[in-house]
Amino acid sequence: MDKLKHIETFVAVAQRGSLTAAAQAEGVAASMIGRRMDALEAHLGVKLLVRTTRRISLTPEGSAFLEESQRILADIANMEAAVSAGSVRASGQLRITAPAGFGRRHVAPLVLRFHNLHPEVRISLNLSDRVVDLAAEGYDCAVRVGDLPDSSLVITRLADNRRLCVATPGYLQRHGTPQHPRDLLDTARYQCLTLSSEASQTRGWAFQENGEAFHIKPSGPLDCSDGQVLHTWCLQGHGIAWRSTWEVASDIATGRLQSLLDNYTAPPNGIYAVFAQRKLLPLRLRLWIDFLKATYSDPGYWEGRSGSTP
């Protein structure tokens, strides 16, 4: 039995959730994948997979074996890279997930740049606002924004992110500049562009005064469940918005938008790379995380003054 090939096949089946998907990825018949799994289970003397007509799930032994298999394959990839032609070369599949809005602006363009640097890495990018289960769905890394729940995942902070009140200079000329966050509650004077009730930010907009955090819930004639639409409306001069620095830093730098109430801005949260605990990361994943760190740590990147405009 080709142990390494069978282990690679098992990982592919576990990550993709079916024999057929693993077979399609490798370009072989599903029956061949099934025979490899049968041989591996017979060799180990345990059942790794529970197979039904609709899906495949892991047994407890399968889950434990998957974790060790992924570690072994990562170790082998690192060893091969270290001796490849006397230089470090990354290869293999890298599966990444990120929030839709942030991912379109600040992950997708970097995927292209990273691939140009490491053309032997195959990259699959998923953009979704749901919290993806990395282990269950076979992703190597998630880029996430905001406060993160406690978990067994490894978290690397890539950059700070703040929420700012912003408006166009023209809007402020017409309506005046608010001096305190509670001024935004004056609906007769200020129009605030807010997320609709079914969206997030249920506590409202966060601020800080004398070291104490507080929230307000402004309103206005326009709201939307999509943050990009609020950003666009704000740029068009329709009101005041509460947006992330990753979204508006370049607009502020160029004068399209002006930040407001800076003395009351809440402390930053973060932008993070999140990945499963491993003793040795695959080379391609280590290089991707280092690439994100180097890019996001440059203040000029967020203001559109570096190699890639947000």
C-alpha cells in the first residue's frame, strides 16, 4: 500500500466531504478513491469514515487521524521546499476565506499579488459573511475583522481597525459639524446612514468618553443592510456614516471624506489571520500570513499610497 498516497487521499476526502469531490479534484474515478479508503482502513484496523449516499462524516478515530495526517503532510511539504533547488518554493493548495466586503477590497487583490510571487501555489478564495468552520470545511486560513470569540484556533493580529464617523466636506458645510456623538441624535439637523434592523450593530455606534465606552443609536431617512451601499451614499453626500478604517482610510487621505468626533473614537479592534493549531504550518500558509502582515502593517496601504490601492 502506498501509505502517503492513501493519507493524501483521506485528507482530500475529509476536506471535500465526498469521494466524488476528491476524485474530481485528482482526476480519477470515484471507485479508485473508495478502494484507497478501504485499503487504509484495513491497514489501520479502524473505521475512519462513515459513508452514506448523501455525505461522508468522520468517526472519532477519523478526526484524530485527520489532524495527524495534515501535520505529517505539512511537514513533508516543508522538507521538500527547504531542499528544492537550494531555495524555498511554496506549492500546493491554499484555501482562504474572508468577509465579503473586506475580502473584495483587501484580500482578493492580495491573492493575485501573492500568486505572482508563488505561482506554484493554487489558491481558492471564499468570500462570505458567515463564520466558516475552518476544520470542518477544509480551509487553511480565515481573515477576520472585529472582536473574535474564544476558540481553539490560532489567531494572529495583522492590523488595527477602527470605526469612524465620516461625511463629505460638502455635507458638513451644509449641516455643520457635530461636536459630540449625541449631537447625531438630532434628526432635524443630521441624517445618519445606518445598517437596517436585521443587520449587525444592534447596540448602535460605539464611542468613548473619559475612558468609558458608550453607544448611541442614530437614525435617518436612509438605511441599508449592505455596508458598501452606506459607504457609497456617504460619498455622494447623503449623510453621516459610521464605517471602518479599512473602508474609508483612502477616502479620508484624499479628502473625499472627513472624519468626525475623533476625540470620542472607540478603541480599535483588529484584523486577524485565523488558522487551525499545527506544530508546523505548511510553507505556503506561513508565507501567506507573512505577506498579509507585511502589507497590512504599512499605513500607506490603507491610504492607497503603497503598491496596491485599496
